[in-house]
Amino acid sequence: MSRFKNTKRNIVTSMATNGLEIVLAFLVRTVILYVLGSDYVGLSGLFTSILQVLNVAELGFSSAIVYNMYKPIAEGDDATICALLKVYRKVYKIVGSIILFAGSGVMFFLPKLIKSSWPSDINIYILYLIYLIDASISYLLFAYKESLIMANQRLDVMKLIRIGCHTIKYVLQIIVLVASRNYHLFALVSILGTVLNSAVVQIYTRKHYPQYACRGKLSEESVNGVKKQVGGLMLSKLSGISRNSFDSIILSSLIGLTMVAVYGNYYFILTGVYTIINYITQSMQASIGDSLVVFDKGKNYKDLRTFQFLYGFLVNVATICMLCGYQPIMRLWTGEELMLKTGDMILFCLYFFIMNLTGIIDIYFVGRGLWWRAKYAYILEAGCNLLLNILLGNIWGVTGVLIATNVTMLVFRFIPVLTVTFKYYFENGLKRYLFDVFEMTACAAVAGAVGLKLTSVFRIENKIINVIVCLVVGGAISTVVSLAALSKTQAFGLAKNFVMDHLKGNKTDE
């Protein structure tokens, strides 16, 4: 199938399945809040963050293996794919064992990571052990087989498998929680969901890719290439962990589980929206990876600007909707007592916006395997984020943690990815691309100021209607501002032509 058809199919499936995933996860989180309380949500957030740190042991191998599969799949080189799969399986067995071993050592320090007390009916060691087993078991089973599905541009299949298994898991968790109010049993169900997902992946890949098995040996050149990419990916993953996981751990140790729960509720909304948008780029990854092999830099740069405009427009709308609707949503969902102040909410929106600044350029960065080129930036981001989190967190609490994350993400993530991609691939056009980004950012700033002002001067008594109105206002303002300011730009013209061509059915082979 064409790249565009693959991407379109993957995007549609990802949007639908991730929408359902978010709704189900939201229901589970809500049931925990109302049946057990915020401290249980805080414990879940803390343990999840700890295990995300341990998952650095994966070293980014999955991305490196999928990247190295693009070319042999395009050339029909089954022997290389089988050899890559064999390496991948071996590495994942080691990773799963490392997570179990290292995670067991963390158990001795759990009380020191929680400033306040935890619920009296919870044995934190048993609960943590359940989370640990869940985090490691997929590595020990068939998670490595997912690379075959991803490299063959079938993200839609991967998403359908996950949402099916997760739906079963979430439904069972809600039933267990309501019927027993036992959080240990609730956590145990998650392991069953992980095992089920791994089993379905194994069944699917054996049926649809029977030609691939763990056999053969990679050439020394291929092994060295994978090692270098993994080195960069490991550092990239470390920087991502420092950004997303250390926050909860530090808040737990400095303030307590309730603040972890409050922060986690806002972060849940942020990641829910981010996940849906991010799967657009994930759906494009394999197609663009193939395009980078087949087409020249000129066409790929034109595509970059086109996709950046469309993606940036979507991010602007999402950001302003969050800015206008965040507090009304939290007021409806958790109540006034579990809300952050407006300034912290704005920092969360800025967090979301900065996360998405690299959304499109990162596809080309990954597609060219440039992780190692940005190795020092990853180290600096991880180190500076941890240091600033502790320093500013002690001074300003959650506000300081958010400021630290935003600053380090902008300086050590966005700028290095951009400069490395243009230096080692595109070579020219950086100023033009930066101006495109600046134009879209300026529109977001104007729309955000107007939207926040409008939604702050009125509050409809019915909380549900108030949320809907605020979201509609945010979406309308961001759309009007962006179209009014950018409709005459070259990037808008490229995006418009792209959309019209594909609506008419043209260029579907590209």
C-alpha cells in the first residue's frame, strides 16, 4: 500500500483506539478517586514513575531495531530481519531480568520516597512488587515481536491489539475495585492484561509473518551501527524519563502523595491529549522513514514544512482548548480541593506546547537515526532537569518543578533536535523552518491570551455546559487567529495543496 494510505489508516486507527483508551483510563482513575481516595492515585503515580526510570534498561533498543528493519523489509532481505529479531529477543530477556533485579533493590527505599503516610490498608512492598512484575513480564514474553508489526507500517494492528486487551483489563479492574475495594487485587489484574497482550502479539505475528524467526547472525557492521544508535537512544530515553518521571518522585518526597495525585490528574489530561496527537506522528514514522530512503532532500523538506503547518495548527487548537478548559474540567472531575492555581495550569499548557514543538522534526530525526548526534544534549537535559527540579521544587513546590521541566525541555530538547537534523540531513532551510514555527507560536500566544481572558470573565453554573463552552471558545479562537494570520503564508499554501490533492485522490502513491 502507498505511504499515504498506510499513514492515513494508522492515524485513523490510532485516534479511535487512543480516544477509547483515554476514556477507559479516565474511568478507572475516577473510580479510584471516588471509591478509595487521592492517596491511592498518588501511590499509583509514584510506583509508575519509579518503574519508568527502571525502564531505561531497555536502552531504546526497540526504536533502533525498528529503524534498522525499514531497509531490509523494503528490499525483501528476510535473513537480516531474522537476525535483528534474534538480537532483539535476547536483549529483551536481559532487560526484563535487569528490571526485576534493580526494581527489587528499590523496595528498601520506598518509605523514604513518600513524605507523608500512605493508606493503612496498603502494604507498599507487596503493591510495589505487583507493579514491578507487570513492568518486566512483557520483556520476558513476546514484546520483541511488536517490532515486526511496527516496521511493516501496521501500527493500526498494534493499536487494535492493545485496545482490545486494555479494554478487558480496565473493565475487570473496575469490577474488582467496586466489588472488593482491594487495591492489591486491582493491581494484579494489570499483570493479566500484560500477559494477554503479549500472547495476542505472538499469535498475530506467527500467522502473518511466518517467514521471520529468531535465527542467523548480524554482520559486524550492522552490530556496530545498532550499538551506536542504541547509545544515542539510551540517552534520549534517559532525558525523557528525567522529564516525565522524576517530577512525581520529587513531589512525593518533598510534599506527599496528595500532591502527586493532584499533579498526576493534570498530567493525565495533558498526556491524554498528547498521546492522541503524538500517535499522528507515530503513524507517519514508518512512511516517512521509507520516504527518506527513496526520495531526495528537496521533496522531504517540502513535506516537512507541509506536515509542520498541519501539525502545528492542530497543536495550537489543542493547547488553547486546554488553556480555556483545564480548570473547568478539573473543577467538574476532582473538585476545588484537588486543583492547582491558575499559574501552574498555564505552565502545564506550556509544557504541552513545548513537548509538541519537536513533533514533526523528530520524525525526520528518528528516521535518519540521528540519536547519537544529540547525545550531549540528552545528558544535559537529564542532569539539569533533575538538579532544577530539586532546587526549584524546594523553593516553589510544584511551580518550581514545572518551570524546571519547561526550561530544560526547550533548551536541551527542541534546539538540539532541530539543529542536528538540519546539520546532518537537510543542510539548508533552517531559518525558513524556524520562521514557520515562530509564526505558529505567535498565533498560539495571541489566541491563548484572548481565550484565557474571555473564559475567565464568565462561569456558567452548570459545570458540564461550562466545560463544553470553554472548549468551544478555545477551539474557535485558536482556529480564527491562526487562519487570519497565516492564510497568506507559503506554508499554508503547501498544506492546502497537500490536503486538496489527497481529498481528490491524487498523489496517493507518494
